[in-house]
Amino acid sequence: MESTSIRISVKDWCELHSASVIGNEAGKLMIELTDGDSLRQSMVVTLNPGKTNFSFAAMGDAVLQPGKEYTIKIRTQKTNAEKIPKIGNISKCATGESMKTSALSILYGSEFTLFDLKIKY
């Protein structure tokens, strides 16, 4: 199983909308959103070879509250053939760099697994 996580610090109300991930073969991804307290939501995304676009709508209420910090955890799952897909890191950003907007900041850490992350605010 391959896994990574992204931390989000929220300054204003916003909602996770969609994102993309890069995979080397078909499989499944478990995506979990947690606030380290009472919130723990998850969804499974079908991973295609290459770029897979997905919506956070399957997660239900992906509304992020100001003043909280959230973590998005991403884990690959075995396919029927017992293969574990690999997820890519193709960002050109420097390690540990953040994305900042007026509503939130995202700390990617050493791996930039989610791409084209779209947020409504």
C-alpha cells in the first residue's frame, strides 16, 4: 500500500470540490478527510492509468471550517490481481512548499500527490 497526506489550514469557510491524481495502473484509492477530532469522512476513487479526475461530492459534506486544520490522507488499495498501484509526484514545486489563498493554506510536505485541487469559497 502506498500512502501520503496533505495538511490544510483554513482561514475562511470553503469546500473541497475536485482534484486529480496520477497513477501507473488501474486500481482504487481511499481518500480520507479528518480534522484530528470528530470529523472523519472517506471515499473510494477508481484509479485509471495516467490522470484520474475526481470530485469530493462522494464524501458528502466536505465543508472546511475557519480556524481548523485538516488532513487529507490518500492510500492505494490492492486490485483483484493483488497489484498495488503507484501514485505519482509530478509537481515542480519545491519540497514542503505550500499553496496559499485568502481562504486556506495547503502544506504538501515532501509529496505532491493531488493536482488541480479545486476549492469553493
